[in-house]
Amino acid sequence: MKLVFAVVLVLVVSNTIVEAKTYKKCELVKALHNNGIPRGLLPDWVCLVQHESSFSTTATHKNVDGSTDYGIFQINNRYWCDSNYGANECNIPCKSLLNDDITNDIKCAKLIYNRHGFDAWYGWKDHCDGKPLPDVSSCF
């Protein structure tokens, strides 16, 4: 029985490790561009991700209001994803924002951006707005 438990534990830990990802700058740029982010906005998006999650797909942050931010874009569960807490405007489960496939994360982030611009993210407002942005020209 102990052996079975050990094998199951290893598989669970391995699965968690496989799904965790920290993107490199150019890898993120390509993923963003391939998912419809215009080239001219890529430096802003990279800066946002750098300051919101340090490029990590598994980043979470508990806010003082009790809500939680999830994933590489730090998408909040009060409004955007389903955790039985808020509105779920992106119509996705919050846990889906914590894996290495960021396709649905980008789709949700674009919805947020289309409604509120980059001002929806304090990481962008505090560290990117009116400041030098990352150079992404070498990524193409």
C-alpha cells in the first residue's frame, strides 16, 4: 500500500511540475503575437507580464479584498474567472489559468484589455506606463 501511495504521489508531483512554466521573453512574444496581440503592443504586454507574474504561469496572489489573481497575467477571480467567487466574465475556471498553455489566458487578457486597457493591471500602471518598455525586436 505504501508503494502505491508513493507512486501516486510521484505522479501528482510530476504532473504539477510539467504544467508549471516560466516563459522566456521571446517565447512569450511569439505566443502573444500568434494569439492576435498586435506587434506594436507587445512591449507593453511583456512589461505587464514581467511585473505581474515574473513570466510564471503558476503565479497567484491573494488580495486584501479576499479575491485572488491567477496565472501569467494575474487575472482576478472577482470578475474574470470562475472560482465560485465572482462574475466569470471570461467564462473559464481560474485553475485553467495556472497551466503552461496560455491560449485561454491570452483570450481572457484581451477581453480585459478591450474593456479597460492596460489600466486594469497595477503591474503595468506602476512599472510600464510612461516608462521604458522591454525591447522585443530581437524576437522576430
